[in-house]
Amino acid sequence: MTDPIRVLIADDQTLLRDSFRVLLDTAPGFTVVGEAGTGREAVQLTSAQRPDVVLMDIRMPDMTGIEATEQICAETGDTRVLILTTFDLDEYVYGALRAGASGFLLKDTSAADLLAALRVVAAGDALLAPSVTRRLIAAFGAQPRPSRTFHRTLTGVTEREREILVLIARGLSNTDIAAHLTLSLATVKSHVGRLLTKLNARDRAQLVVVAYETGLVTATPIDPRG
């Protein structure tokens, strides 16, 4: 049997924390290693417990979820952060991805989708649903943020890797990319692995951020209907 996925719950609402704990305690393959009511507590508990995944709310007292995510991702190499958000807080999602989050969930997600998302992120993959993530990143990635400077460039990235990076940023899976470029799945995975190394990215979520930050992919007008 494989070890259970160790989850830290970070949310300032006690009722939500309790609900998540009940769900995870009754679902096979998970164990809750702690609960945090503030961003600072999330950082401290992550350092102490080293969970596989932190389920992180964005708006919390003391330290925001984005600030906590940035600190956690800077200090740990193996803990993943899954952000909880709502559509009226979309502008925060891009900041969370920049900070190192591996993906996000909407707060009205189903229990089954939450468990599936935790498994995906714990496995080292990024939770990038094309129907939502592309919309968010395109909308907010184009907005100037002069207070932040990003130093990553595409130096050393081959033309084929650039082509694959564009498709990743557009929300395509490895299987979709393989079909689109008429390549084997193994070849695509190899290219993605080299991109992660060359761009010093934690996962696909970070690759999407790099694609927009470097201007390789530009924002497109967003249909308000989704």
C-alpha cells in the first residue's frame, strides 16, 4: 500500500476547515496533518509537518495565502500548494501561480473534484483546467505589475521547446500536444522535462507563468461569458 497523501488545511473559516477535515478523514488515501487559520500559521505548520499538499485559502489574516505560498515554495522543495479561490477573486490567482502554487480550485468545487485535485497535485502535476486557467491567466497576465520584476528568459530554449511551451500555456495536455505536433508522448514528456529544468520551473503551472511573463504568449480578449 502507498503512503497516504498528507494534507495541511489553511483557511480562516473554522467551518470550512472542519468540512475539509471530515472529508479527508473519511476518504481513503489521505491524512490531515494540521490546520491553520492564518497565512503565518500555514508557513509554520508546513515547516514543522512537511505535508505533501497545502490546501490554501487566499484571503487570510496576518499573511495572505499568496504570501504564505511564496514563502512555502521558497523554503520547501517537495510541498505543493493548491489554492482555493472564487471567481470574484480571479485577480489573485495569477499572483498565486507566480508565487509557486501548483494550481487552484474554486470554492464551490465538488468533494470528488477536490480529492482528485489533491491527488493530481500530490503526484507532482499542475492542476491547470484549460476552461478556467487560460481565461484567468490571459486576463490578468497581461496587466502590468511594475512592482515586480521577473528575470527568467527563454535563453537556451529550442524552437521546438518554445512551440511546446506555447501549447502548454494554451492549456493543452501532453497527449494533446503529441497529437497536435505529431510527436510521440514520450518525446513530448522529454521536451517538457527539459523546459522545467531550463526555466527552473516547479511544474506546468510555472511554465505557463513563464510563457506569459516572457511575452511568448500574449493575452487574448476574454469573453465575459467564459
